[in-house]
Amino acid sequence: MREEFGVEATLIQGRGGIFEVRVGADVVSKKTFSGFPTEDEIVRAVAAALPPG
């Protein structure tokens, strides 16, 4: 995330197989019944959630 957007990402350990990617308080990507999002899907979701510029 630092290289792509110039922002720091923080890993917060969860429980029960939960995987969520948040920008601020908003969940922008997460694990679903079909599996984990790809790296490209996560990057696109974060980019869409960040303010322009």
C-alpha cells in the first residue's frame, strides 16, 4: 500500500477466519464464501475508497 498509494497499512490480528480490508472505518474488501480477494482486487478496492489526489 505504501508503494502504490503512499499510505501505511496496519495488520490487526482477528479471530475466526475473518479477513477484512478497511479504509478508515469502511470495509472495502473481505473474505467471502468463495474465498479471499486477490491482491489486484484489494488494490482496486482501496484505490476506489481513497480520496482523489
